[in-house]
Amino acid sequence: MVNNQTKRKRPMGGMALFVSAALLLSGCGTGETAQESQEPEDIEILYHADDGEFSHTTGLGWETPPVENSSDEESGRQDGEKEKIVLTFALVSESGGDNFSEVVAKFNQESDRYSVELQTCRYGEELETMRNRLSVEVGAGDGPDLMTNDVFPITQEIMDSGVLVNLTPYLEQSGVTLESFFPAYATAVSGDGIYGVSPSALYTGYSVDAEVLGDSQPPQDIESFADLLLEYPGHGSFLGPRMGGRYILAYFLEGSEDLWGMIDWEKKTCDFTGPLFSKLLDVSKRYREDGKKGYEPVVHDYPVSMQNPPSYSLSFFCPGSVPVGYYFDDGPHYQCERTAGGTLMINANTEHLEGAYAFLSYVLSKDGQDCYSEPVQKELWDIAWEYYSDMGGYGVISAPLNEETKQETLDAYEDARFLPRRTEAILDIVYEEAEGYLEGNQKLEDVVEKIQNRVQLYLDEQG
């Protein structure tokens, strides 16, 4: 079984690193930014999470207006009215019907001060061209006021460079906290800073066939889980038949901030020569080989949402399996998926920071959140749950939407977290060099030596 969640999973590619390198080479973040010249205390707080003043519908975005041209004639601006300040917003839009386009249309209709103008591209060559252009423009102190992560990929280097506004102070003053929003709203986090916000999220659970566990309970640490998989006498693939070994290895490595102690960030050293890394490579190779032979998965992923509560998703998508989670440094958890086009960022070069904050506020308000079937604002999520529960009474939704499944869904949303970004560049090296062993073309010790040397060189270059 390969579901839609699995098809989206891919280890990091080179484009994000290209953007990072282009920005750093161009000397970005060296001058005074709009954020530095206009701190949140000087900005009007346009939305409070608990003020309850925003209207909403139970249609959950189905009745949102079409995107309109922002010209004076078509926007209906009359003579004598104050001209709106135009904000530019770069994103991918295949047909103009994505959620952000709908939010922009509503915002432009309701705001009497600002208007958002979309700069769109399509996936493929157009997207690559826009990414290259923005990496140069933003690094040179220019670029659109607002961007999404698909056209301007976020990396740790990007967050450290100062080219994105740290949204934390404004969000805190606006009342956007974990009390009123699910943790998934904070997409790009570095230290205490939030550099990207998502108005909706995808949540994924992971399970393992009960046969793999035998009489044991799901392990709480990655090495014990790897041992169980190596000891399992049967055959099986991982997440989906014919998945590459590097994608299997990603499951074992991505959740740790220091790759299970293989990276010492303070000393800028690494050690991939220990038994754990070799074990993880062996697990990845074994289940890659089984995948080549077409064996069904023993480790599964499954979607979790209002229409698919955890217990229902597990029984429907992965019958006969037991929840095991995605392994983070403090144990297994649900994973919150990063959807590239779903992350909103503010360019630190913007000359309209207050307007950018106004749009950010609208995206997180009930009016903006109403465009999403899985809102991150808890109050609107409650309303949406009741809506879907009523739909279940008409047979539209087959999952049981009752108080029990509501609570387990809420628990999953509160538990879910994003994968750390700090290791992304190192993981690119690991995946590239590990391929030789995973495909059976190189010896384990040779691959480990190459990874050790290349990662150490990378750490040395970081100073």
C-alpha cells in the first residue's frame, strides 16, 4: 500500500541549498531591515486570537469569492476614495484556485487600506525560474513583500541570514499562542524565532505490523525499533514497495536534532563510525531489497484529519498494525507535514511591514481560516468538527466522529511536530553517499568513511 502521504515524502533536494548559497553570497541580512526599523510595539495589532470579532461560515471556504483583478475599475474604487497600499505576494498557483488565492480575494474585498497583488508561477520551469530570481532579489534587498516556501525554500541558513521577518513578537502580542492555535501554525522555527506560519496542516501517523513487535510493546527509542526490524524473520518493504533506500533511511534520521548524537553542534564534530549508524544503514538496505521484490510494507504511514481520526485511519489504511510514531529526540510522535505552498513568510526587505502584518493577521483570523478544511485555529476547528459530525449523519463521512474520536484527534494534533531543519544540509550528504551501500554497489566501511569525511568538512566550513 502506498497512500498519498507516502508519495509526498522525499529527502531534501538541492534547490533549497542553492537558494541559501545565493543569498549568503549576495551579502543578505547586512543592512537595516524593515523589521529592525519598525518593531511590533510600533505596529497596530490588527487581530487578537480571543477577540471573537471575525465572522465565519460553516461552509469552510466553499463559498469564498473568486480572485479579482486589483485595478481601480474592477475593484470598484470610487473617485475620492483613498488608494490602497499594494502588497506583493509570490506563490505557486496552477489555476488561481489555491487556498491563499481565496484568502487574498477575501482580504482585498474587506480591507480598506491594503490590497494584495499575486505574483504566481506554475510548477516546473516557471517555479525554478522564480526561485532563482527571488534568491537574487531578496539577497539584494528587494523582492516581494510576502512569499511562500515553495518559491523561497526555507533552510536553517535562510532563517539565520536575516532575510525573513521574525514573526514571534507580533504573534505573541496578537495572542497567537499554543493556547489558541495548534503547534502546526509555526512552520519554520529556529530557537525562539518563528519565520514561517501555516494556516492549515497535514498530520501523519506511523504504524508497524503487529508481527514485527511479537509480544513486545512499540519501542520508545530508534535503536530498539531498528533491532526489532532486523530481527523480524519475515519479509516486507518500508512505507511502500520499491521505495528507495535513502527514503527509508530518512525515517530513521530526520527526527533527531543531532542525528542521535552523531553530530556535536557545539564542537563542530561528527562521528558516523559507531554501531548505530551501521545498523540503520543495514535496516534501510534490507527493506529496500524487499521492496525491490514487491513485498508489502511492514511499516506504514496514514493520514490523520477531522475526517480520518487516528483509530479510524489506522484500521482503514493499515489494518493489523500498531501505532509506532515518528522518532524524535524525546520519543515517537505524530508528524506534522510541511506543505511548501502552505507556509507564509514576510520578506525582511518589505517597505510595508504593517500591511504584511495585516495580511498575516487576516490569514490567521476566523475569516481567513474559514478557507481551510483543517484550520490551525482551535476555535474554528471546533466549529468545523461539529460541521463534519453533522455531515456524518447523512452518510457523507464514514468515520465515527464522536467525542472519543474528537479527543484522540485533538491529542494527535497537539502531539504532532515538524521535523527539525538544522540537519537538512548534512542529511543531503548522507543520502547521497549512502546510496552506494543501499544499492549494493559499495562496502559499508567505505561509505561510512566518505560520509564521515564530507560531513566533517561541511562542519569545518561552518566555522
